[in-house]
Amino acid sequence: MNLYEKIKAKEEKISVVGLGYVGMPLAVSFAKLTSVIGFDISQEKVQKYIDGFDVTNEVGNEAIRNTTVNFTADENKLKECKFHIVAVPTPINQDKTPNLTPVIEATKLVARNMTKGSVIVFESTVYPGVTEEICIPVLENESGLKYLKDFKVGYSPERINPGDKVHKLESIVKVVSGSDEETLETIAQIYELIIEAGVHRAESIKVAEAAKVIENSQRDINIAFMNELSIVFNEMGIDTKSVLEAASTKWNFLNFSPGLVGGHCIGVDPYYFIYKAEELGYHSQIILSGRKINDDMGKHVADNLIKRMIKANINIKNARVGILGIAFKENCPDVRNTKVTDVIEELEEYGVNTIVVDPLVDSQEVNKEYGINLARFEEVSDLDAVILAVPHSYFTEMNLVDLKSLYRTPIATAVHTTTPSLFHENKNFTENSLVLADLKGVFSKNEAENLGYSYWRL
């Protein structure tokens, strides 16, 4: 029997190294049909999985409690496996260059514990060439084994969209590649066990690496175009969302919207491509320009909020601004590379006090990563302005009348509504005294202005 048949018969095991938003759903899915060891260097994270708690909110606590994945922080357990999947983050450094430390350290860890006949598949996002030029030499040096003779490798870029309950692991076509035809077929067959949408066999590892990088670069550029339009339309006094609604009536208009571009993919991957291009002597033009626009959007948001506050005769120094949401996207607890922090930093430069609320994220992680202490929603009151930064369902369940209760005002009167309010007492305000930045345009602009809001959106 070959490796695929042995894994299918549970005579050999799969290891998934890195149990985050990519690795954990992968491990759980494979465990439905195969024997899986899920490894992470964080004992704390591993213990939460063992206790049945899904820290990523990708598959849910019930799936974690019922899975047969052997969660562990003991690297020696990897010696039991023949098929290793590396799914660790690949962030960027302060100077925007690739930080390959996590993937190199994970590669060393696998190399220390792999045996002859192993196949190692990398899912981490990298620029073309990393697998063959960096990872394979590390595998050889650390293991003492020879590439192609003693072990094979492959690359299969992750395509998980955190927080997306429609486009999940099993329903997204998987790109796979291998060091030779036999390895490619083995990797393809193993992934076909769980990928309902099927797999695409790339002609080489570099092709698969490049495909991943350009997927997110393309999206980054399209959002950058929308952000640039938003900046210009804002100067013209034109509502961007209204323009996009009109333009989208044409059948081939691309459906992108302006916004803060963070996260571990779109806000990071283009820099991997840019780095490799510059290494080869080519200075990126379109991709780099798009990145600059998107990286500057936090300042754009803060500046426009301050202008609105000044027009509303609000004293900027020590003003209280509520920030609703700090995750990098809606209905997702992931705070990696969130650009909401750029808005917060800019506002604090003006002397504004920010009160940040996000019930979906880990408050300890936010404090450790960004030095921000999250407030509980029940504690939020007496605000001078509100930014709906991340439209979690938790926030969008409120209406504009409910939202008024968060603002500072000396006038308070009860307002009867047909549905019970989740928030404080409702209040009456003077016209345009309620400064609200609704970044994704969740609320109705006309309704907001009719209720006395100074309403702004990207």
C-alpha cells in the first residue's frame, strides 16, 4: 500500500503543525476520516482544545469536543506521523519585509521528528521559492535525511476565510503541488478525502506559492482602488456607497467596497510578493501603491472623525470616543494585524480618550499585543462620538435610536419602542450633535441624519 492508502486505512497518521485559524479546522476535518495529531507550541491553546473550547470560533466548541484529534504540545508525538502539514503564520517585520521565523522554526521542529518516507506539505503563505530554497535545506540539515530520497515535500496554500460560515475549508477548491508527480498525486488524493470542492494540481511548487500571493494581492489592489475613490468622493461631498450602488447595476462591475484592510492575509501577503520582486531588481508599482493607500486609511478615518467633532462644537482634548470592534473583520475573533489600532493611535495623537469594545475577541490577547484594555459594553456611556469600526452582529442588532444611549448629553427622556432595548435609556439630541463614523455603511445614512446624527462612512 502507498502512503495515501495507509493514511486512509489509519495505518499511518497525519500531523498538523500550528493549530490556529488554518490548522485547527484542517485537523478536525481530517480527523473525521484519518488519524490526526494536532500540534502547537502553545500549551495554553492546546489545553483549551483538550477542554473542548474553540479559541478560533471556526468549527465551534461541539466539534472540538467530539473530534478525535490528538491535541498536543509534545513534539515527540510527531514521530508517529508520516504526512506532516505545516500551517503556521507568516507575518511581516516592522520594515514590511517577510518574517519567515515561524515557518523556519516549524520546519526545524518537523525535521527533528520526521522519519524516512515522510511527506511534508507547507500551507503557510510565502513568496515563490521559499519551500524549495529555504525549507528543504532546513529539513535536510536538521533531520540528516536527503530530499527526494528519504522525504518529499509539497505546497498547498491555505484559502480559509476566517469567520466565513459559507466558504469553508471543505467547499473551497484546494491548490496542491508536489516535488514530483508521485508526490503530487499522493498529496492530491489525501486532500481529496476532505475537500468536497476538489483539488487543482499545480504544475510546480513555485506556481502554487505564487497563486496564493497574487490571490490576496489582487483583492488588496481592488480595495485600495475603492479606498482611493472614497477619499476623493469625500472631498467632493459625494457619498461613496451611493456611487457604488449606482455603478454596480452594470453586470460586469466588480463588487468591492472601501474599508480598513488588516488581517493575516490581505494586509500582509502583498509584501511577500513585493519583497521577492525587489530582490530580483523590479520595483513594484501597482501593488506597492495599493498597499500605501490601504495602510493610510486609519489616519483618514481619524482625521474625518475629528473634523466632524469640531463642526459639532465638541472639545477634542479628552473627548470620549467609543470604538465598536477591534477584530480585523466582522464576526471573527481574530485581531492579527487589525487596522482599527491605526485609528485608535491617530485619535490618541489628538488627545482623544478611546473606549474600545469587542465582545468577540480575547481581551488578554488584545492587551498583550496592542496594550489596549477593552471595556465591557455595559460600561460604555457619555461618549462624544462613536466609530462602528467592525460590524459584528452583536453591534448591528442595535438600531440608531438605541445607539443614542451611548452619547454624552444632559437631556434624557424615555422612548417607547416595540422591541426591548439591549442598551441604556434612549435620549433626545439636537440636530447633528451625534458624531457617528459607520465605516462599512451598516446604517441608513438618511435615517441617521433625520435622527440628528452627523453621519460619515467610507
